[in-house]
Amino acid sequence: MLVPQPSVVFFDLFETLVTEIGLGLSIRETPASRLGIDEAIYRRTRRSYHHKGMTREVDYREILARACRAAGLELTDNIRSLIEEISADRVRNKAVPFGGIDGSVLDMLRQLRARGIRLGLISNCSVEEVTAWQTSPLAAMFDDVVFSYQVGHIKPEPAIYRLACRRLGISPANAIFVGDGGSDELRGAVNVGMRAYAARWYVDKWPEKLRKSADSAATGFAGLNSPAALLSVLGQR
């Protein structure tokens, strides 16, 4: 069924515009094993920083140093050097998805812009996850970008959607949100008055055990099995 053309289409970033699944990144050892500390201590420290890292600029090296201290490991020069290496590796790995963006995603974005539709991004992310954004083909296509760590709010909080709409001068009723459904983002968009669609073009290629949570998050929302499907929903104009 065709829907009215929106003023803005807002997109999620990870597993919607880019994917981290199936890239075959070479991760020889976990940060904990490289540092020689207990995995449980590292994971507990990461969890304690999760919300903070998503809602403000937190240096990943700070998290690693805190995990070391929690494990009773002295921050010698050698350990500090290792922390720098681990942090740099994380930034490099997080940049990989931006170097191989699916051509059908880029084509969809170009066609939306050609129709006069503005593009916005709403992403839950920490600072090191999006260091490659500005040098990716995506950056020039978007009219505005809302990274959670910069604005102090995360999806599905209403504030982050409303902020994105205010920055582009539109009502949520005139916007569409497209995402894979993580962080209950689709329901969050609907709750502020947007229409929401589940992006399935990456999710449907995931291993079955990974798809279960995504399938649950997308329940009740119209699914788009390809980037071109969004264009079809909006019709030819």
C-alpha cells in the first residue's frame, strides 16, 4: 500500500545503513585476554559504562583502564601502551562497515533525495563507533545526523526523536523512521507520532540465532526486505 510522501525519512545506522555482521573481522583475542584480566570483570565494567558511553563522549581507553584497576592490575607503561593499541584496534574495526556500504542502500538514498525527501539519522552509538562517518559516502547524503553520545539521549527515548524532528523543522507526523528494530527503536518512533518500518535487508541474512531478537523487535511493523522496497512503499512521484 502506498503511503503519503514524508518530508523526512529518518534512518537507524547499524544494521540498517551499514552492517557489522558477517564481515569476518580478525579479532585474535578479546581486550580482557590481551590485558591479562578476567573476562567477567571486563564485561562488568563495559556494562557499567554502557549508558554513559551512549549518552556522552567517553574515551574507550578510560573503560579499559577502569577494568584493569577493577582487576587489581597496575597501570604500568606497558599496560598503558597496550590500552592504546586495543583502543586503536577497536576504532579500526568499527570503521570497516563504512568502507563497504551496500550499493543498493546508497542508490535508495540518492533516489529519496532526488524526490525532494530530506534524510536524517538517529543512531545510538559511542564516539569510537562512528569515527569513520565523516569520510564515508553516507555523510554527504544526510541533512542532519543525531548521534546519541552527542545529544545525551538514546532510542527509544521520545526526546531523541523529537530533537531530530526539531532540528529539521518538521512534525513527527511528517516523518518516517526506518531501522532494524534494535533498542525498541521502531516502537519509540511510533510513540512520538512517526510511521515506522523494519529494515530487513541485512537482518534476513543473519544467522538464525541472531535473527530471533530482531524478529521480535520488528513484530507488528511492516518489513522492508530490500532498500528498493522503501521506494515502492512511497510510490513513484
